[in-house]
Amino acid sequence: MPDPTVTPLRAATMTEFTDRVSTPTYDRSRISTGIVHFGVGGFHRAHQAMYVDRLLERGLGQTWGICGVGVLPGDRRMRDVLRAQDGLYTLSAVAPDGTWTTRTIGSLVEYRYAPEDPGAVVAKLTDPATRIVSLTITEGGYHIDAATGEFDADDPAIRADLAGDAPPATVFGLVTEALVRRRSRGIAPFTVLSCDNIEGNGDVARRMFGAFAALRDPALGTLLAEQVHFPNSMVDRITPVTPAGATGEIERRYGLADRWPVVTEPFAQWVLEDSFGLGRPAFEEVGVQVVEDVTPYELMKLRLLNASHQALCYFGYLSGYRLVHEAAQDPAFRRFLLRYMDAEATPTLRPVPGVDLDAYKRTLLDRFANPAIGDTIARLCAESSDRIPKWLLPVVRAQLATGGAIDCAAAVVASWARYAEGVDERGAAIEIVDRLRDRLTPLARRQREQPTAFLGERSLFGDLIDHPRFVTAYLAALDSLRTRGAHATVEELAR
């Protein structure tokens, strides 16, 4: 039976817990939808939806409410939760000292589950009131061919949408069909805003959606390329999968029943290119940096935050750590990460307007060490073959070109190779999560007889195996990992 002391989260009960949790003071019934968002998960709810909620709270975004859309079978649960809670959920920012700051977010005013009614989703996208279509669909959702970087049309769902024999089922099919209908009705195209953690995410979205549209109709591909705006954006807020005990913690702290709360860190950043075809919310009024060029901020995040996560995770796992904050609180890891950022990554960056890089790096280390987030090292180790080439290797190449330091970055690659063997320092099996696992694990294990076997995978490393300075640093780190262990190697690099 339901606990009578716990209030279920929904619109009708909000007045019952305003003394315990920050709640919207705006009238949600008067908010209309201007944004349709694909991929309502933890990050979207901790980031874009939070910024829109801030706008609404200040009375600045009444026509910019969000309609969430799910296209995957796993999105059915989100549909059910948001339906039961009238689109409401709690967002808790947990500080390193354990302080919780919780708010009920009200910016998600609608939700559509595409497999249930694709026509309703297309109709929503076609509605002139929809001016922005935003995305957090992960890198895999863009159907980028790993070998060529071009659009991969071989997915059965993509082929079905291109055939047009059934209602559209993918993000590409739904968005493109809506653009076709808007064109036929004389409605200007909406802006497509990627909020995914991809370098040049707007440019990537433009190429992939343009390629899909061109396969359907070359003229449509041209129209999309010329008339649809795809702003780039840099997004940042560490938001792990909702911890198993989060629902109970919300009940204990606030007497509130939220079936899918979001727990995140206090830090949030969004840098947004000011390129919108049909207007945009006044995001700059609530802390978003709206700029002409996102690139400097993007490189800062990818080469400092994302690459530092890679620097921490393999060494951390091999050292016996399983949670990010445990490794980040180790003084040797902290010194190692700072050395990588200062000596190797920072020299490759462009000037970043309005950002104190030294303060940013110190903040990163503090964020990694936040025990309240509970982020797992295994999450950071997943899909390494997608991450290392995009986040770390550009630093290596830039430093090789200028004669700069590369020891830390080379050691990170060596730690990945050692991790990819699939056995830790105690002989226990490592569960490798990577699309290239079956190719890379044999190469990693072969290194005991052929030390550069892993580096020879040119689809990932290109010509780095031909650079003696990099190979020397890599082999020295690999030898240290094998003979001295991961933690001792980190301590040496941290000096």
C-alpha cells in the first residue's frame, strides 16, 4: 500500500510540498510548446529542460515549453513516468559536501511516444508553433559510418523510412517528413539543435540529416542544407544514470514520490551558437553563453574534461578503483591529471573568451572528486574506440607537430591497451564494452610478443605508429604498467 506520509509527484499535489522543494511558480497550463526534443533522458532533464525551466520561472519563455519525444522501445518507461507525473520530475544537484539542492522541473509540458502514434509526432513537428527541434540521441543515433564518417543508411529502420512504405519510425524519418509537410504548406523550417557530446555537433547533424534527406529526394537534401539552421553547441553537466537509491532518498528527504528523479552535480555549462531560423528563447538571461563561434569552448571541454576522463578511467580501473571520485581523490591521480592538462592539452587550445582556464581545470578536478555523484569508472571506459581518437589523439598530433610534451597522453593510450587485454592486475576478467572489442582485445594481448601490435590498428591511430617519439613514450608506459603496475605508473607520471 502507498505510504500516506509520502506525496506522489503530479500537478495536483504541487501545493502540498512547496515548503520542502522548490517548485514552479509559473502557470504550466499557460505554457505552449515551442521546442520538440528527441531523447528525454537524464542529461536532457538535467540540462536543457532545466535552463528552459529557469526561463519560465522568470516569465521569459511562455511559448518555449518542451514536448519530449521517444522513439526507442526503452523510452516507453519515460512515457509512463511522465504521463503519471504530468511531465514533472525532481532535479537534485548534490554538492561535494553532500548538500542536496532539489527543484521540481516543469518545462516538459508534453510527451509523445513515436512507436505508439508516429502521426502525432509528425503533426507536432509540422505545427508552426514548433520552432526548435532539439536532440540528445547519443553519437550512435546519428548513424555515422565509423570507417568513412559519412551517413550509414544500412540500418533496417533507416532503410524502411527511406522506402516510405510505412509511417516514419526514426528521428531522421520523423524530422524529414515534417520538413516536407512544412514546405508543402508554406511553413518555414524549424531549427535543428543538437545537444549531444559530439565535436561540431551542429555540423554533424547537418551532414547526417542532409544525407538522409538527399537519399529520399535530392531537392529536399538541397533545401535542408540551405534553409535549415543547425547551430553548434557545447554542453556540460556530469549526469550519471539515476542511482538505484535516488527514489528512496527523495522520499526520505522530502516526503515526495518521484518515480524517476535526476541526480546531478551543481556545475552546468551550455555554450550555444547564435544561429536560429525562427527565433530562440532568451537563454543568455539564465546563464547560457550565446556566442558566434563555439569551437574554442568545445575544444576546451573535449581536450580537458573528456580526455581527462580517459586519462583517469583505465589507470583508475587497473589500480582497483571502481568509482570516479575514488580515483580523483587520490593525490597522485590529481597531480597526473593536472600535468596532462597543463603541459599537454592546454597548449593545443585556442583562446577561450570569458574563461579562466586555470580555474576551469581546478574546477574539473573538484567535479571529478565529488563523491555524491557516484559516477562509475566502467562508464568512462566504455566505447573507448570512439572516445580516444576524438578526445585525446588530437592533443597528441598537435603536440607532435610543435615538439610539445606527450608523455601523459601516450601513457593514457598505453593504459587503454593494457585495459583492453580484458584482465586486471589481479587476474580478474574485465568486461570490455566497445564496438571493436573482438578486434582490439587480441591485438592488446599480442603486445607481449609484438609490443606495437595495438598501435598498428591504423583505423584508430592512423600514422602514430610511424612517429618514433610517440612510440617510445607509449612503450615506456606500457612496460611500466606491466612491470610496476598502474598506480606506480601514475605516481611516476605525476612527479
